[in-house]
Amino acid sequence: MKTSTEIDVPTMVAATVAGEDIHCGDYLALLNIICEVPSYLWDTCQTLLPAQEVVRLRLIPSDAGVPLKVFAVCLPFVYAKDTSGDVKTLDLRRQQVVRLNLDCAKEVWDELKRAKKRN
């Protein structure tokens, strides 16, 4: 018995990007948000860390993967719009972004715009 599997949909991967490689017209998405809190806010960390020590947490935002289109860059800030035209300010010191595959980003962008018009 011979079995064959054919996949005609290519896999696309979002790539992490450094701030200096971001350009106007790029499609980005949030990957992680870094939250910093003082160690004294932790329950039992006082014995492990000095009170002035900062604890960094890496969080996955609820809107991770949503495409944003860059219209201006002034590092460490990136200014982008979402599909409804709302302006987002991304601080690359606190947020990690990925560059989306152009074809995939445009397809998702258009679909999100159509979905907003239907609602």
C-alpha cells in the first residue's frame, strides 16, 4: 500500500527584527511584552533578591499576531496603524516585534478590514 501526502500551502514564518531593520510599509506584529516590577512586590522574593532589584516578566499579549502597518520610525519608537486606522506606538525597549511575511500580512490585513465592514 502506497501513501502520499501533498501539501500545496507553504509554511510562512514571522521573523524577529531589530529596530534598525524596520522600515515604513513593513507589516509587524507583537510577539512579547516585557513588564518590569520591583522585587518587593513578590511574595517571598525578599529573601532571594534585594528590594531594589527589578524582576522582568515576558508576557504574550492578547493581540499577538495582529498585523500592524508601519508608517514612521524614530527609534526606539515605531508608529503603526491597525486595520481600523488606529495609531499604535510600539516601544521596542518594552515590546518585541516580528516582521510578517508580506503576502500573508496583506491577506490577513484585507480579511480583517472586510470583517470590520461586515460588523
